[in-house]
Amino acid sequence: MLKISQKVLGSSLLPRSISNSSFKLPSSHVITALKKSVSNSCVNYSSYSEPDQSSTYLVFDRKIKKLQKDRAARNVDTSRQVDYLKDEVANRIVDRLLDIKRRFNTVVEVGAGCGHIAKAIDSDIADKLIMCENSSKSA
């Protein structure tokens, strides 16, 4: 078992009751078992993909992102509850585009969903807007 010492953490970081006693953390095999039990009990819809030893690191797993988008498209009422936040992000993106002193021929909205950028963009910014969506169930 690990022992926390004042030399490692410093007494200012620990409460007096811990810094003056021999507080012990669980061993690494206990922590590993806890992590496994927690991960096995939850459905993982995370975008993070744990790579195997031979593959490259994936920041976003396209298959999982598509599943997430499909799930959101099936639950329209639930997914629309956060539209105000997506609309706010779209408004801020369009505002940043207005800061650029040029007109764009084409703007591409990747992961468009129901078209948050399309609602916010003005014809003064771009001639054409292309909306792309990975999920065929999105509207």
C-alpha cells in the first residue's frame, strides 16, 4: 500500500488529521478492479476510442459518433432540449465569421443536425452553405 508523506504532497495540501497520520491509499490491484467494475456496469457512448497496441490513436471514433447522432435523432424531443445551446454556439461562430473581412464563396457545416449554422448565417457572409451530416436519421 502507498503511504502519503508530507515530503511528497506538503502539509498545506492535506488536512491536519491526514498529514499527521499514516494515511494509506488502496493498492493498485484494488483500483484496477474498481475501474473494471465501473466500466462494465455502464454503457459507453464516449467518443474516445481505446486503441490497441498496433493502431493509431483515435480522438473520435466515427462509428460511435454515428451511433450517438442516431440515438439523438430517434429521441427528437429530448435532443431538442439542448438546441438553445447549439444555437448559441452557432451564433458565436457566425459572429466570428463576421470578424473576417472577406466574403466566403462556400461555408460547410459539418455535423449539421437540424442546421444551427444555417439558421444563424446571413447572406452577407457566404454565397453558398453546404450542410453535411453523418447520421441518415437526423432531420
